[in-house]
Amino acid sequence: MPLQIYNTLSRKKEEFIPIHPGRVGMYFCGPTVYGDSHVGHAKAYITADIVNRYLRFRYPESKVTYVQNITDVGHMTDNDDVAGEDKIEMQSRKEKKHPMEVAEEYTRRYFEDMDALNILRPDISPRATGHIIEQIQLIKELIAKGFAYAVDGNVYFDVAKDKEYGKLSGRKAEDQEASGRVEERTDKRSPQDFALWKRAEKGHILHWPSPWGEGFPGWHIECSAMSMKYLGETFDIHGAGLENSFPHNECEIAQSECATGHPFVKYWMHNNMVTTGGVKMGKSLGNSAYLRDLYAPPFGKGQYDPLALRFTILQSHYRGTTEFTEDAIGAASTGYEKLLRAYENCKLGAKEQALNEDVPEDLHLATEYERQFTAAMDDDFNTSMAIALLYELAKWTNAFDRKQKHYLIVWERCAGDVLGILPTHPSHSSDQSHAMDSAMQLLINQRKAARDRRDFATSDSIRNSLEEAGIILEDTKEGTTWRLK
């Protein structure tokens, strides 16, 4: 079965066929760096990470290029191209810092938060402020082709000139709600037209010279300019949160296709929102659960392993809503720990297995598991089904004594390479596992010393205490090993 992706543009699942054989280009809308990341951001970027990971797993012979932007100018507080103010400049006044200092700080914190979730960093992370020249050039092309107009230092896209505007979201230009402030402006030909370049008003710090005067780019133009710079005029996959389908992604399509005359993106992917109490989670709504408040040390000041949060999000399909509560992450953490115990036991079993020892039945079952896992992921990245299969893998690996090396490969490929839930970060539980291995070896040595001096009371006490803690000691000809119950 080939990989199927639900394409928001066609509103159906389609077989994924790269535009260029051996190459895959994907672009996901990145953060506006004026504050810390919350669980809603985690879902968006875990979704992007799963797509990135699975494409590399599914097409190992292909070159996958993943681009994710950093918005550090032009995103207005009302998500409007006229109303409100630049979010980063607003935050800079609150913190009494230069806007670029704010952007630098929250960009760094963003990547730290994503690293904790075991999210692979994009191949390219372009910043809007680093691509002003490209944005100006794209705007000039739109003006030259009659799709945009300049007035009083501002440049607007003329929506009426694009007959396909609205094809992604199904919403036409006339459906767009224009606020009273937009309607009062006299320099737009229509309230539905959107800003490509904005005149810098007095006191606006972030501005650049342009053919239309000092100003800064609108929010939408950056994604078109940067994605096409690194992936070409037409590329394979563009992803974003569902709330960005209109107007942001709709405007991207309009300005890109009108400028180039070519289709912009082949497959559009949109992840659904995270809700809390049935209400969308967002900074502007004041109901955000910030990652650093949830993460356990050393990542934050909370109590949850970041990978348990990742596991929580992956239990629901990316196109469905994710209701977030602390009860939900608590329950998911319990399930996640069970899977980790099975994985750790599998590692111990594989370590004990002779290199030349092979069991055809084990190889067959491991191969069958990976086939089912791939089938689940081929169905529009169905991580919820893939995780259900992980519990089956845990049963299989726990049921076969010492015949583990084939299962270990499957664990590391499916749970590790694709789902990204196996510990890899130095401060994750991989480090804790190393510490536990060292502590267990110390106890095993103490028990052996007690047995050597025929102090069986102490030896039995160590064994019994560990068993009560859920750890089983097993004596073999090669020595004593341990495993979790």
C-alpha cells in the first residue's frame, strides 16, 4: 500500500508521489517568536516531525529537505494585516528590550522546548528578517504582473484579480470578515485585499528600505518567499495548523501562483487544534499550558517527561482535536512507562542473545509487525493506530525469553526512528537508564559478595527488596542479570 496523505486542497486522501523522483520538499509554518511555546505548538511541530521522520523512513533512498520558518517580523496582534501591532515589537515594549533581542531569546527557547520533545531540527530554519530582499522581489513581480498595487507606502494584493482565491479553505474573499478599522481605511481598493508591504509608522523599530519607502513585510509574504527560495516554485508538502488555512495559507497560494504562474504546493496538510475544556488553546485566550510549566527538570519546572507529552499527543490523529488535561497526560504517562519497560527488557534480552543465535519465528513476527506499523503510518500518518500496535509489540517481546534482537531492531525503527518516543536526549531517561544500570550493577555486586561469604540473609534481602520494587534478578552461568517485571 502506498503512502496516502489527506490533501486539504482536494479534500481527500491521495497517494503521495513526489514531484521529483528521489527528492521530497516540505515546508511547515513555524513560530512567531514573541513568547514561550505551549501544548498547541507542541502538536503542530510534533505533526511536522512525524511527517519528516516517516518520509525519511519510508523513502530512505530519497533526499528529504524540511524547511520551517521563524517569524520575527510582520505578524500583527490581531492576525490582521492592518489592525493591531507587530507582536514582537509589542513584547519588546513589555520587556523593555530591543525587538531583535526578544526574537533571539524566544527563538532559542523554542528550539530548546522542541529538542526536549525529541523533535528533529529542520534542515533549514529561515528567518523573515533575513529574507527581506526576497520578499521585496516577490512583491515587485506581483506589481509588475498587475496583481498588486502600491499606495502611500503600503502594497496590497488585489484579491479580485485572482479568480481561484479561496480554493484551499473553501471561503471566498467576500466571506472574509473585515473589521471596522479595515473598512475605514481609504488606501485599499477592497477590504479583502491583504498587505504585502506596510509603511513603517513613527516609532516602529523594525523597518527596511524598499521601492515604496521605509517599511516591513506583511505576514503572508514571508512564507511564499522563503519556501520557494529553498524548495522551488512548486514543492511537495506544505503544513500548518488548521487555523492558518484562512487567510494565511490562502494568501500564500494566491501570491505565489500569481507571481510564478505555476501550482504552489501539491499536498496541503493541516493539523487540528489542541483544546482545553472544549476551547482552543492559545496565547491570546489566556488558556495556554506552557511546555516549560509541564516539563520535569532539567527541561522545566513541572513533573512530566517531555516524551510522555509527545506520546500523549501522538495518541490522537493529527487531523483530530486533542483535548488536553493533566489527567490525560498522567494516564498517557502510565502507558508510556509500560512501553519503555518492555523496550528496556528487550534491550537486556538482546544483550544476552548470542550473535549467531537466530530464530526464524522471531524474524517472521518482527517483520510482520513492521509491515502492520508501516500500513498504519501509510494511512495518513495514523500514529494512534501505530501506538496501539506498539502495545502488541510489547506483548510479543515480553513473551519470548532472550530471543530479542529482531524485536529490538523493530523497536528502534518504529518507536525510535519514526515515532520518536525512545529516549535520545542526554537529559532524558536514556541518561537515567545508564544511571540505573550502574546502580543495579552495584547491587548485583553486593549480592554476589554476600553469597560468596555465605551471607544468604543479605543476599535474599537484596533480591526480595528489588522484586518488591518491580525488578527481577536472574542468575545464569554467565552471571546475574536484571529485568523489569
